[in-house]
Amino acid sequence: MNRTPKIAIIGGGAAGFFAAISAKQHWPNATVCILEKSNKFLSKVKISGGGRCNVTHNSPDIKELSMAYPRGSAQLRKAFHQFSALDTIQWFESRNIPLKIYPDGCIFPLANDSQVIIDCFLNTCYELGITLQVQQVVSKIEMHNDGVSIYHNEEIQNYDHVIICAGGHPKRSSLQWIENIGLEIVEPLPSLFTFNMPQNPICALMGTVVPNATVKIEGTKLSGQGPLLITHWGMSGPAILLLSAWGARILAEKNYHFCVLVNWLDQKKEDVLRQELLLTIGTHGGKKLANWNPTPLTNRLWTHLLERAGLSSDQRWAEIGKKAINKLVSTLLNDRFEVKGKTTFKEEFVTAGGVALNEIDFQTMKSKKFPHLSFAGEVLDVDGITGGFNFQAAWTTGFIAGKHALKPEKSA
């Protein structure tokens, strides 16, 4: 290739910047540009993690890391051998971005500010000579034997290789320009969302956090464990978000109308709790139910659950019989709530769906049909649970896409 090769990245988000940097570092003689449709880059990185940016998860074991992806687990497991969570940590720290590992495994920049990540990407692009263009709306791409034509802003530009990092989209129509070239698109659906419980009295306890709860979708095998947050519209927190990720398609089929079963005491068993309650009656029988809370739950939630069990807060422990004990055990370990609808995280939305995984060679991130076209990030039918996993998928797929962009197909 005598002339200077040209590589274009469509999408100026996490995967797009990582792909561009990787492409320029692996192919320094190529010109690399990022085409972003909006008026700013890395907007999702900016707001992620409450503005702190959960860059990855502390998962040094690749098999364990890959299990955090409801869709794309097997494919990413292979990809992580080229760029893992440990590589992510080293990448940022080598660029003077110290990171901090939290007890739950989440990893944030020590500065607790996503802007340091954004500045790192922008500065690296400037140093490498990567061209950054905003407000570049791509309407069409055409595949050729020797490259790709991009139609954007009423212009046509030809490139030797194109990496599509267009992010997740809630509507299939947004991916029509990709589908038009003959690639299979899996119907996009929300993957991370909270559960709406309209007018349920539990919402009066908004702000209450249960550190460890187990939540199940009634009639399925879906189960989520972890902190549960009661909100003014229903329930959120890691336990709920786990369920929404793993159950994305099942819950969509139910039109987001289903019932959940909540074990407020994590995975405590019925016989153990029953013995604890009987012991409470024996040792604190003269105390009112409201004044002696034998659980780790807040007194506010405890009082509410007593009411759900049909018990009066003014009753004394010695006054409740076997029937009341049974009802209280059922409420604490198998509380049932009706869910009607969902709430997504707006700009932070994560989707299941996108370019079908069978279209992509995850060793190179290239299209199996079109060797001059690659994909990275959430535009693929890949999504992870909360905790930095979606960014890790973006870094990994972006790195690989850039690394193999100009490699002949036979040596990929």
C-alpha cells in the first residue's frame, strides 16, 4: 500500500476513542479520524457512575470476568485474552491516571472525576494526530473490494477501513444504515432498568437501602442478589439491575408487567428465621414489635413489613401466635410485589441487541462478510451487568478493532 491508508471510526464514545487510539498506535502511518454525530465527544463517559466513571471491574480471572455479560459472554472470553481488565488498569495508570479499587470490585479514577478520563483520551488523540470531527451524521455506508465509502453531511469519503462504534440504540430504526448493507441486527431492548411499582405503599420508604436482598422474577429462574434501593417509583439498586440485565428479553416479552419475590434478609432460610423469631418471643416477649427489631433492616422498613404481614406495631412479641409468625416469615422471605413498567437511566441507557454476534470475528472484531469493516462497543449485541463491565467491553473490542484494522484477512 503505497499511499497513506485511511481509517475512520464512526462514533466518538468510549469504544470509538479506544479504537482510534489503538488503530493509530498499531498503524502509525495511517490517518485516523473519529466521526461523532452529536456536538460533543464522550458524553456517556462524562455522566457514567454519577460523574465518576467506573472504568472497569477488579476481575483478573478472564473466565469470571466474562460471566458478567448476559449477551456476548463466550465471545468476550476469547477477546479478553487480547485485552483484559488488568490491561485496562495498566493502560490508564501508565498515562498517569491512578485508579482505586472499591470493596465491591468497581474501579474508579482516584480523582473520582470522569473528566480525567475524557482529558486523557482527548490529549492522547491530539498527541497521536487523530482527527476529531463532531456533528458528522452518517446516513449510509457502501462496501467495496478495497475499502468503504461513508456518506455523511452530504459528503462521500472513502476509507481503507471503517470501525463502527455507534453505541447502543433503543430503536432498531437507528441501526437501519447498518442493516442496509446486509448485516443481521438483533432487536434492541433496554438492558439496565429499574422496576416501577405505581402507587405501591412501599414507595413511601424511598431512599431506604437494604444492603443484601435476593429478588426473583415470579415464574422464572431469574434471581438477583445485592443491595436493593427503594425509590419513589419502585425498586432499584444492584439486585434489581442484575435482574433487568439477565431478564432483558423475558421481561420485554411480558411488556414489563410481572411480579417479583423479595427476600429482605438475603438468602436466609425459613427454618432459621422461624427459630430466631421464636427466640425473640422467649427473650423479649414483653416488648412491642415496633420496639424490638430482630432483623438488620431499618426500623422504618421493619415497621412497614409488619403492616404488610397484618401485624400491629403496638402488639407485644408474646401476643403473636403461630399464624402471625407464619405470615411474618413469608413477608420477610418471600414478599410479593407487582411491577408495571420500567425506568431507564436516560443518557446512561444500556441496550441488549445490535449487530448480531455471529456476524463478527471476535479475534479481530471484523465483519465476517466485509473485511474492511469492524465493530466495537455497544453497537454489538453485547452488554454487561453494572460495575464497570460495559466499559471493559468497550475498551477490549475497541483495542482489538484498532489493532487488526489494516491486517490482511488471512493473517488476522
